[in-house]
Amino acid sequence: MKKSIKYLPEEKQEDLKYLVCLSPDRILQTQMIILYGSYATGKYVDCDSRIEFGIRTTYMSDYDILVVTDKAKDKEVGQKLDNIEEIYYKNPDKQTPVQFINDDIKKLNKDLSDGRFN
């Protein structure tokens, strides 16, 4: 498991630091924040464009961010994460999309002990 994002381009590092700084200020029950998915593994795609069945499609990796909370209400956390997204998106056409997921620390620990994330 990587413990640093220094392998990412500087603008991606800045995006992630900004998103991470906003979360604990708005969600006091935050225990940890985990980057997972293609940006965590370094296999992200900035922009891919191709023609499929005669139609141009484009693809761009998003930031997958797990916000682990303790005894927080899912609906409240979801609304606060939506608010963080609104603050983050200043120019959505040129920014890396973000996908937040919230999980309670007890549920996450149970899922880990059950081997769910192997």
C-alpha cells in the first residue's frame, strides 16, 4: 500500500490535498480518508478518446475517495460530501472528477476481517 501521493503530477496532488482538507472540517466524525482505485495504483487515465460503433466516446479516471467516519449519519455525511464536490468543481470540464464513498469504521473493519477487500 502506498502512503504518499508524490508519484502523481503536482496538479493531481494539489486537488487531492484540497479535497482531503475540506472533509474533516465539514465532517467532524472523519477517522481517515483513503484514496483507492486507479489514482491509488497509478493506473489512471487522464483522457482517452475512441470511436466505438461509429460514436466517439471519451473516458477519464476519477478520484475514488473513501471517507471513513465513526457514528455519523449516512445522509448527513452524503450531503456534506456533495457540498465538498460543489466547492471543488470550479471548472468541471477541466478537472478530474471525484467520487466519494462513505463508510463507518466498524463496518469497514468487519469487511476487512471478512476478507472483503483482498
